[in-house]
Amino acid sequence: MNYILLADFSVIRPDFGLFFWTSVIFILFWLLMAKFAFKPIADALLERQSDIQDSLDEAKKAREDMANLKAENQELLRQAQEERVAILKEAKEAKDAIINEAKTTAKTEASKIVANAKEQINNQRMAAVVDMKNQAGKMAIDIAEKMLKSELAGEAASESFVQKLISEAKLN
Amino acid sequence: MRKYILSLCCIFCLSVFALAQHDGHNHDGHNHAKKTQATDHQGHNHDGHDHAGHNHGNHEGHDHGSHAGHNHGNHAGHDHGAHSNGEGHATNACGHGGHHEFNPGEAAFHHISDQNIYSIGPFSFPLPCFLYASGKGWDVFSSGRFDADSHGNGEKAYNQYILCEGSARRVQDASFPTGEIDLGHHAVYTKKLPTDKGKTKEYAFVCYNGKEWQADSKSTADAGMFGGGITSFYDFSITKNVLTMMLVFLFLAWVFISMAKSYKKRRGMAPTGITNFIEPIFIFIQDEVAKPFLGHKWQKYLPFLQSIFFFILGLNLFGQIPFFGGSNVTGNLSFTLVLAILAFLVTNLSGNKHYWGHTLWMPGVPPLLKILVITPVEILGLFIKPITLTLRLFANITAGHMVIAIFVGLIFVFGQSGANPGAAYGTAVGSTILTMFMMAIELLVAFIQAFVFTILTASYIGAAVEEAHH
């Protein structure tokens, strides 16, 4: 077995040439990649990460805004509905008031008219009564005159007598 | 996935078929698919070689498709199976027998090691060599000059350098001629020589002009602990591992830069295409690794952690692409050592007062205890952390690659290198199942180890930059 262990196992012997070339190639790789690849890639990834985060935040904000807007709309709707109810109520009240007022006005007017009519009727009646009284008086005077003419000699005495009778008649 | 499994099964069947066909061959015959000389098998006669055991007639029977089947899984790129068919063995001018017995352990070590050629199956692609020897100076040339055979042994030498098992070696002897030299087949081989410690050690040898020359291995920084050490030359070549790193670097750079661009272009839009695949992983490292450990300082260290993670992951996965060379970069100590050293530097250079206070002079502990126990342990810990980082990644990935290579090697062991095709068929079926199972696990390990390395680095840095919160 000895000779196997001592065979040309060159990989464990650090070779100056390979050492040199590895150093050159790896350091070149490191520097070039750092400048032209790994840094830009890491930066781009960071940028994209923040982009994505920003977009997510924005979306979240937009969603919140939407929710707020919706709530606001609902509030407005609710307010509008309340207002409508209030307005309707007010209108109804106004209507009732107007109707009531109209009713009262009409009532008073009507009563006024009735009163007027009553007064007028009364006046007419009074006038008719007065007229009737005058007619009746005249008729009575005529009758009485005629009667007295025949009965009484003097006209004057007869007239005073009639006047006395008329004033007594007025009392009833 | 189904496609993948199907293709794997096909390849294994092909390889078994090829193995059976090769019964009675010696290794040379296999190379013909690759080389130009392959045009005429019948009249072929290799200089100085004894091919008595050959039966070239069989070659007509199988096409190159079955040659491609030699690539067993990721690793067993060469056909080690046909080695020890006894009578066919070539002996070169220096009296060295062409091949050793097949040894799955050795084959596995060979396949996970770094090489100066990139071999995929029977093909090997040359890579640029940058070799330095003190007193000699730089040698810059293509490893195609070595004219490697399917074992990765060069059939030519160039400026006193030879290729042995895919790796450049130097013949230090001044009398060895410089320039391009045709060595011929099997001129480069390894032999085990006893060391002064009573063990044996493998050396590369080259046979030229009837004379045997010993070659130096490349210098390594293990101070002789693992059989390496400083030798006469240094190899700064673009090796298979370096090329793999470059390919992965380019691929990752393309992916990430286009990804960064798409973020800029499609600002504020949803990600598309490859971004969708990478982004979750990127964010995982950012949110699960960087942020929890580093607190508000995560942005400063994120590029380092991401680089570590994706570089390791990319290389882990690249090494597991079947039939693509099976590069074992993250399973190489040099690689993991560099990353661990960088992690160590980043950690300790960003260490704040609080960190150093706790490391060097732990509050609330008696001074004597501090000097004798706590402080030495803490200082030791500073260095143990990167060492564990190094070894963990290296061991995990190497083990995975080796297990797969050894499972494939079992086919040749039980098939007795082609002498027992029945056993080879049986083992091939079992090995296929085991290898596929291992590959599935290795896929998981690729992610886990990249993640573990990153999260531990993050925790070390996190401890160093943590603010005092008393």
C-alpha cells in the first residue's frame, strides 16, 4: 500500500504556478464583479425591494383611502336621508299649519258673513217693521181721521188723541 | 435528467464493448484513433518496439465511436485497461518495460492532478507553458511541442523539458540536448526509487539515445512534506486548472455582468431569463449568509462573499461536467489555499478593536490563564481557521473526484485489464450505478461546499467586525 500513498498525489502540494494564477484570476474576478456586477445587482435588488415595499404601502394607503371615502359617502348619504326626513316632516307641518290657518280663516270669515247677513236681515226686518209701523200708523191715522172726522169736530183734538194712541202702541 | 442518464449508460456500454474488443491488445493500439500514423494499422512498425501481442485485424471491427467510449465518466480518460496483457509489452532502449500493472489508486491520483495538457477522452489539447529555471531563465512554448500520447507522456522533449503524465518536468543535466528532440514512444516513464526514509518515491525518467535521465518535478510549496519541495524549475504555465478557472471566470463574468445590465435596463420590472435562476441564489447568500453574520456592514463584504461562493460553485460544477476533462480545481490545495488566505486577510485586516481585544486579551479571565492558555489558543485559532477552510473544500472535492475515478477503475481491476471481459461487463453495470449515485451526491456537495466555505468566511469576518455590545 505504501506506493499508493506515495503515488503522484500532486493536488496536495501547493504549486507556485497554480497559486499565482489562482490569486490573479480570483482577485480579478472579485474586483471586476464587485464593480460591475455584485454591487450593481445588490443595489438594484435593494432598489427593487424598496420599490415593491413602496408599491405595497401605496396600495395599502389607497385601500385605506377608499375605505375612508366609502365611509364618508355613507355618512353623507345618511345625513342626506336624515335631512330628507326632516324636510318632509317640516313640509308636513307647514302644510298642516296652512290648512289649519285656512280653516280658521274660513271659519271666521264664514261667521263674519253669517253675522253680517244676520245683521242685514235684522236691519231689513227693522226697516220693514218701521215701514210697516208707519204704514199701519198712517192707515190707522187715516182710519182714525176718517173716524174722527166723523166723530170729532176739531182736527187738532183728534190728532193729539191719535198721537197719544201711537206712542202707547209703540211700547209693545 | 433522463437524457443524461441514458447518455451515461450508452457511454458505459460503449466502453465495455471497447474493452472487450481490446482483449489481447496492448496499449499502443489504442492511440491510433488520435494519431496520423493510424492510417495504416497493418503495416505499422514502431521503432524499437516489440508488438508481438498485437492483433491489428481487430481494429477494423470497431469504429472510432467506441474509442470515444474510452472516456469513463469524467476521469478515466485513458484506457488503462489494456495495460498488462503480458506478452505484448514494449521494452524501450533503456530496458524499461512500457507499463505498470493497472492501479486504480494511481489512476485516480493521475486524473485529479493538474496537467499541462487538457485531455478530453483520447484527445489532448496543448496549453501554453511558462517555465522558469534559475540560471536558465524563462521558456515559453506550447505543450503541443511535447507531442503527448494518451497517457500524457510526451514523445518529444523541448529545451530540456519533458512531459510526464501530463505534467512538465525538467531534465536538469546539462548534457541533455536542448531544442526539440524526438524521443519516440514510451521514452518517458516513472519509476519508484527508495528514499532515505525507507519509503519509495516516484520519479520521472526519460530514455534518450539509450541512456536514462532522471527528471525533476516542478517546485512545490509543501516543504517536502507531501513528496514535493523546491526543485530546479518553476511552472507558471496556463495549466488545465488555470484554463478552467479562466473559462469559469469568463462564463461567470458574462452571466453576472449581463444580469447587472438587465437590472439596469429593466428597472422596476420583474426579472427574466437567467436572472430568475441566479437571483434566488444571490439573495440567499445575501440574506442568509451576509446579513445575519455581518449586520449593517453586509454591503461592504457582499462582493467578496458572492465572489467566493460563485467562483467555487462554478468550478465545482465545471469539474463535474461529464466528458469535459473533469478539472479538479477546487480539489487542489493551491486553489483552496489562495481563497483561504484571502479570507484570512479580509478577516484580520478588517478586525476592529473589540475583535483584537478578545483575541489577544480576553476580558474577564485571570491574566495568568490568558497568557498561558487563552491567548496562545486564540492566536493559533487565527491560523487554524483558514487551514480548515483550505482542507475542507480540498478534501471534499478531491474525494468526490477520486471516488468516481476509482469506481470506473474497478471495471479494469475486476476485468483483469481485459483478460476477463465477463467480469468487466458485470462490474461496468455496478460501477455505472455507483458512479451515477456518486455524481448525484457530488452535485449536492458542489453546492454545499461552496456554501460552507462562504458561510464560514462570513462568520469569521462577522466576528472580526462585530461591535462591542456590553
